[in-house]
Amino acid sequence: MTDASLPTDGAKPQSGSLTTLDARTKKRNAAEKRFRAYGVAAIATGITFLFVLLFAILTSGLGAFQQTFLTVPVYLDEAKLDKKGNRNIDDIKKVSTFGYNPLIQKAVLAEVQKAGIETPLTKSKEMKALISASAAGQVRAAVIENPALIGQTVEFKFLASSRVDGYLKDRVKREHLARDKNIDAEHLDIVDGLLEAGVVAKTFNPAFIFGADASESRAEQAGIGVSMLGSLFMMFVVLFLALPLGVAASIYLEEFAPKNRLTDLIEVNISNLAAVPSIVFGILGLAVFIQFMHLPQSAPLVGGLVLTLMTLPTIIISTRASLKSVPPSIRDAALGVGASKMQSVFHHVLPLAAPGILTGTIIGLAQALGETAPLLLIGMVGYIASNAPDGIASGLLDPNSAMPAQIYEWAKRADPAYYERAWGGIIILLIFLISMNTLAVILRRRFERRW
Amino acid sequence: MSVKLTASALAIAAVAATSAAARDQVQVAGSSTVLPYASIVAEAFGENFDFPTPVVESGGSSAGLKRFCQGVGTEHTDVANASRKIRDKEIKACAENGVTDIIEVRIGYDGIVFASQLDGPDYSAFTQSDIFNALAPKVMVDGKLVDNPHKKWSDFNADLPAEDILAFIPGTKHGTREVFEEKVVAAGCEATGAFEAMMAAGMSEDDAEDACLEVMSDGRAVDIDGDYTETLASIDANANGIGVFGLAFYENNTDKLKVATMAGVEPSTETISTGEYPVSRPLFFYVKKAHIGVIPGLKEYAEFFVADEIAGPDGPLAEYGLVSDPALVETQDAVAAEKTMGGDS
């Protein structure tokens, strides 16, 4: 074997030089290049879609964070608001919001005339199209809270009507006004004048983030705050039920349960449950929690219970994976120094698996936070999120909506201003999801141990 | 540790379940056509009364009435919104579950309009016969009842544009579908003489009436089971399509839609209230009398809904697109007296 079978007769070797490529190598290299190009193209397409999506969301939704306001001093006429003049709160409450409208309209007209705007509209009633229907409720609430205001001139910051707001946001265009019965060109002329006079201004609107839902006639007033609380309470329920149940179940299955047909069956079914469409859990929740257990409809407690069912398999699967990743030597060492099985699990295995469990839980919660379908069936979609809860019990039991359900509801409504709010709601929901996922990544990076 | 946590969590849930018996806000479900009106009323109600704002869900008239009829007790809804009258079948289903005393409240009228893309073909005037000729499976051609040969609108009416027939109509779970069938398709069936021809061909009157309501299922008439926003999106994507909308929805979207006249009448709150515009329907809500006095604010809500300042011709509902009921005073009296259906009316 010392003499290798090198060709000695000086004939040209068949395979050629290593530096010049033969046809087959060229073909293989070309195939590889093509494959890389496909990969780059696939990633580029994905990124393009992501940017288009982000761009669409931001351009359509950022407008919702700004709102047009009118700052108007209103004379709170005693003759209208407290006819008896005795400041009796019960008598003042008898004046409904409809009694306040004329005062507000008069005040707006006075501002228009003060600003010296030339307009054919001279009746105070004609100012109605400019201001939100919420103005009367706002003034009434202020008066009921402090009856001493009656007889004074108080400055209020009213929401402008959704059409005026749309005009400042370029949504309502003058060429479309001809058949719009909600507003006309004369009103927009007034808006232009008031804008110059500084009465009308578009500013940041915290009420969109913290406020309650509003009816179809007041798109300008609607906010996502109350449904955010609904989501929060649901997440509490999910966290307090799904985490202990899921962790206990996976510890038992992973560390204690005997390996037999029954546990195999349970394992397979847990994996299957994770793939069950969420609407199925919704109809299960309707049948079990509302129709059988008589829990209240539209309550975040029920929503949380349904989402718990949905999240449990996710948590069990990720918990078992992280328990499995703890090497058996840890368990053996603990058992070797005399720890009981339970001590070895709770003192050694569980702490080491905790980062993985937390990550899985947070991802599961994020999934539950964005879920809409099961909430449809238990009555959490509609005109619901209008009362802010005043405590933990009412937060769990009083009707409320959830963020994705609220967005879905807004997208259905007739006033185009709601469309913008739906996109705005998506921005807020995305911020929540991104921060939850970031938290999961950070936890994993900081605490996860590799063996 | 986890076991204890689980046990306490379950205990919390159990406590919550027992304290859930009381409910202090009115619960409403039903027609998506009535939903905007109900939400406007609910909001104003919350503003003006010390009661909490009622909860209003949609889902369609039939679904709402079904939930309403499931029984008496705080876990069931108090009010069902409907864009049609309650059916005898539903009253019977209600009675079987112990829901016997129902107060029917008519809040006003709603117009159903045919609209198309603002910059689309010139669909500006329809008659019931046009819609029937376009969508029915059997139509009259030259005095004979034949399978519908029409492909374009201009095939049967030279005044209409030469565009392929495409209509987005409400799905069968909507109360609007019934009105569309009865006031448009069936009316067209009679006007074109198809009804008589069917009778002459030996059909019984009932069969002929049913046949008159049919629309073709070859894709030219598309059922929309969602809301009007879905119809609007379909119209946006199909320039040659016409869609069926509620008047209020159309009036909120005049920058995208143009409306067609029906039998020469332009739809508006005025033409509907005078009865000139042919395609309109009453809107209702139904109140469970057994819940009055149990659910705080239920009667006040019902009375507030039909009060002059809300449902009257100058109220916020009319502003949104409801055609107010000329007989509103009678409705107010009936609600005040808690007059139930079939009782003494």
C-alpha cells in the first residue's frame, strides 16, 4: 500500500484540475445559489409584508390618538338648570342632558360671532353639527358634582363632532359634502374660522387610551380604556388558574405519573387540545359556565375561564418541555443526598425550569389577550364597555369587553370615524403583545441555563 | 404550593359564582340594525339616570329573540331588539320556557335602500320589477314564464346600464332579508305578472307566493351574513355591484355610496315617514315583563327609549337615521301601562 494507485503513464487525469470547475460542480453550485436566492426572496417578501402592514396600521391608526376639541365658555343659566333656585341636587338632576344642549349651542354661537366669522348660520341650533353629543353630558356631570357652578360662566373643553374631527384629519372632504346630511360647507367654513381664532384645536387625546366605549352617534368619544381593564381582569383569571393548574399537572405527569396507556392517552389529548380552534372553547364556555353554572353573561370572569381552558394546553406543553430539559443528574444528586422525590422536584428541578415555564406562560397569555372568537359567544362583543369597574369584584363580574373584541366591534360600525379607532386600537393591542413577548425573551435570556 | 393555590383559586371562583345572582344593569341583545339606536339610547340613559349603562349586544333578530326566550331569571336577557315582528313560533318557544308576558315596543321605521359605488355604473333608479327580473330564477319574458335569461341589467330594462348583474343582499339570519323578499322581490313578482303566470301554470297560491320570494343561487345574488360594513367592502371591490343597506348606514357613508330611487321615490326620512318610499319596515324591541322590578332601570330604559326627546322626530335617533313613528304617543302609553302582547291589545 505504499505505492498509491496514481496514474503513472502520464495520461491526463479524468477529473481535471481542482481550480477549474467541471460541468457537474457548476450545476450544483448554481443550484445552491438559486436556493439562497429563493431564501433571500422569501425573507424579503416577508419583511415587505411586515412593513406594508406596519405602515398601514400606523397611517390609519395614529389619527385616533388625536382629537379635535373646542374650548368654549358656557354660561350656566340658573333659569334653565335650577328653576327653583334652591340648589337642591334632586331638582338639578331632573334637568336631563337635553336641557343643557341649548346652553352649549348658544355658547358656541357666541364664540363664532366673537371670532368675527361671516356665516349664514345665525341660529344657535345650527351649531349642533359642530359639537359632540357628549358635551351636554359633560356639562351636566360637572354641574351635578358642583351645583355652585350654576349662574357662572365656566370654560369647558368639548369634543368636536366626528365630522369636524374628520375634516381636520382630511377624512371628510369638501367635495363629498353635497349628500352628507351630517355637516355642510357652511359649518366647515366656521371650523376654519374657529381654528384661526384658536377655539378649535387638534390635540393629543388621552381619552382614547383610558376612556370608555361610546354609542354609534359619538365616535369621537369612544376609548379603549374600559375594555383594556376587561382584558386585564381576564388575564388575571387566566394567570391565577392556568399557571398553577398547568404547572401542577405537568409536574405530576412528568415526574410522578407512571408510564402507562392512560398517561399516554392523556398526553396525546393535551397535545390535541392545544390545536382545538378557540371558538370551540367559546361554545363550551357558553354551555358550561353560563347556561349550566349560571355565571353572568359578558363578565370578564367567564371570559377568563374560557381563555384559561384555551391556554392550559400551551402552558402544560411548555412546562413539560422545560422540566424535561433539566438533566436527570440534578434529580439523582438530590435523591442521592437523601431528599424525597417531592423535595427534589420543588427544591431543585422546578427552580431550574422556572424561566422556561414563565416564558411559556407569558406567550400563552399573549395568545389569550389577542383572542376574539370565544368572546363572541359569551356576550363580550357589542356596546358593552361603557361602565368602568369600581373594584375587583365588579371588574370580574360586571359586563365588560376585551381589547380585540372592542376593535372588532368598532370595525363594524357605520361612522367612518370608528374605522380609524379600530386601527388605533390595534396599535395599542400590538404594543401590549410586543411588550409581553419582549418580556418573555428577556426572561429567557437572563435566567435560562443551558446544560 | 401549587395545589394550595389552585384550591384557593377555585374557591374564589365558587364565591364569585354565588354572588353573581344579582345583576344591576339591563341586558339587551338582538338585531344589528337596532343596535346603533339601542346603544345611543343606552348611552344617554347612563348619562341621565343613576342606573348603570345597559349592555347592548348584537347578533341578529332571530338570535336575540332566541336568547330572550330561554327563560326568566337574571342570567337571561331582559330586552330583545328585532328588525321584524316576533313570530308566533317564537312566542310559543318563549311560553314553553316560562316567558309569557312580553311587552312589544315599536320604536320607529327604517328604510332599506339600494346603493352602489359612488363612481360606479349609473344605478340611479330601480323598480321592484327590475330587482325581480335580475334575481328571480323564473321571470316573465314576452308574456311567458321562463328560466331567467338575463345576464345584464340592460337585458330587461334599457334605462339601466349594460353591466353584469351582481347584488349583495342580507343573509337569511337578518330581519332585513324578510323585508327585502316581501317588499321588493315579491312585489316585483306580482308587478311583472309572474305570480299570475305561476298560478295559471297550476301552482297553489301558497307555492306561488313562496316561489316568488326565491332568488337565484348562481352567484349573482350574494348573501351577506355580516354587517353592512361587509356589504360596503363588497361594493368597494365590485364596481358593478349593488348592495342593500339600511338608510342610516347609507347616510353615514355618502362619501363612498350613491343611492338609487325605488319606483321613482328617493329614500329619505321624509319619504319613508309618509309611506311614499315602498321599502321600509318597523323596528321593535321586546321587554320581559317578569324582569320589571327585578332588574333596576328596566322600565325606565323602555320608557326613555320611546320618550319624545329620544325617539321623536327631533331626537338623536331620528338624527342618526330612524324614521320616527307617528303613533309614538300610543307606544309611550303602552309602555307606561306595561301592556303585554295578546293581553288586551
